Amino acid sequence: MATDDEQGARDTAQHHVPKTAGNLAMWLFLVALGVLFTASLLGYLLINSMMRRPRPILLDGEWSMLAREIPPIHLPPLLWLSTIIMIFSSLAVHRALVHIRYKRHSAMRHWITITLLAAIMFIVVQTPSMYVLIGEHMAQLPPVPSLDKPAFATLGLIAALIAIHALHVLGGIVPLAVVRHRANRGHYDHEDHGPIHYLAMYWHFLDVVWLVMFATLLLSQ
């Protein structure tokens, strides 16, 4: 009768995905996400620019251009902390990938765990950041804001961008937890560690997206 380890090895061999196929699928997935985030950022910049354009107004029988008064939106300082956490989590998953390639299984499991904790911490920090961002600036808006109010629209776009990224980080926590569980059971080695490699690709992507997004939000205010 086959032992549990032998049976696990057989299951792994039967469900093994060729490295080239896995890489291609992951790249296609990241390209699709890249299109989503690029379109979101471009949409934000376009709408934000349109909101700040002077609007025509009729004064004394003559049309003139009146500048829109949009209160400045200050990004919460906690977003700087979440930026540091995001960069650290990307470095952590890279360390895990390096260690498994050099057969350092204990170190790999250690850094996978750190990546998982950093991802959770990122979500924990983003939650009060969103609360502060919306709470501080809702006070600057009219009692009954509507979508045609420039400040309300700009604030909503910023909140939507941050929320979209946070949801993708949240979605990455589940496979991180699965990979950590499987790593603890010895499912990966220096030759077969595709899920760790794909997670590293995904996390580096989220890191770059957040840095670009955060810089865009800072420079567009």
C-alpha cells in the first residue's frame, strides 16, 4: 500500500502543469489586470481634468467662464504606511521564491508566512485610510451631494481606485494561505514550485500598480 507521501507525489505528478503553460496563463492574466488598472487610471485622470475645467455661466446677459472651486483632497498619511507594507510584501515573496530555488524550505515557509501577514496588514491599514479619506472630505461637500458635484465625483473616483486595488490584494490572500498550507506539508521543491512563482509574479504586479496609482493620485491633486 502506498504511503501518504507517495500518494501525494503521484497526485502532484498527475496534476502537474507544464511551466511554459503556467507562465503563459499567468502573463495573460496579468495583462488583463493591467488593462483594467490602466483604464481605471486613465479614466480618473480624464474625468478629474474635465472636472477642473472652467464652466460657462451667464452673467448680465453674457457668457463667461467660471473656475470650478474644488476643495483639495489630501491623501491620508496611512496610505504612506500601506505603500511601505506593499513594497515589503513584494520583497518578502521574492525572498520566498529565491529560497525554494536554493532548497531552503524552512526559509521559504518563513517568508511566505511573512508575505501573508503583510498582505493582511495592508488591508487592515487601507480600511481606516478609506474611512479617513471619505470622512474628512464629506464635510466639505454640500448637504445633499450629487454626482454632478466636482468634489464628490473626484473623491468617489479616488476611493474607487483604492478599493479596486485593495480587492485584488484581498483576493491574493486566499492563494497565499493555500500556498503556505501546502508548503508546510512539503508540496514544493526547487524543481516544482510553480504556485510560488506565480504568486510572486502577481504580488510584484500589485506592488507596481500600487506605486503607479499612489504616485498618480499624489501628482494629480
